[in-house]
Amino acid sequence: MFVNHAEFPPIKQGKEGEFLAWFAWSSAIYKTFNGFISRRLLKATDGSGSFVGVVEHESKETFMAMHLSEERKKAWERVAPLLEGKAKPHFYEEIMRADAAAPPGGGS
């Protein structure tokens, strides 16, 4: 599995509701892409108001097909005016999993 963890910059004053609506709207678009597994939005518990987006894809190739698409470009153009900067992406490949669905010993 390929995972993108994007740290969003601060949301402009009074724009959090629009940002949350954008995230829901863009998730509906992204989930139509081949290889999409999930997308989550996390909000910091420290009161900072910061957000992190987590996207899971079957592979780096399927993620990059979505990431380089016109749909994604348009989605980011739509959210840019709500943000105080640019998101910081981080990319990961899953090497071990520990959850109720995983077999003993990890692995994916």
C-alpha cells in the first residue's frame, strides 16, 4: 500500500467550514480513481487547528495517476484560496500492519 500524508497549512480565518466542505467534495472525486483505498482528514488535538490528510492507494503508480490528474489540479486550485500556504506532502510505503484484519506477524 502507498500512503500520502499531507500537512495542510493554516486555514484562513473564517474558512474552516469551506475547507471541510472542500475535503468532502474532493474525496468524492478522488475515490473514483483506480487503486483508491481511503482518505481521512485528521485535526490536531492540541488546539492549533491544524489538519492532516491521509490518502491510501494500492500502489505508488495508482496514487501518482490520481495526483497528476486534471481533477486533482482543479481541486487544489479550488482549495488554495482557503489556505495560508501550501500543503507539505510526505509519502510512505506500508511495510507492516497491525490491526484486526491483519494476520499475526504483520504484513499487508
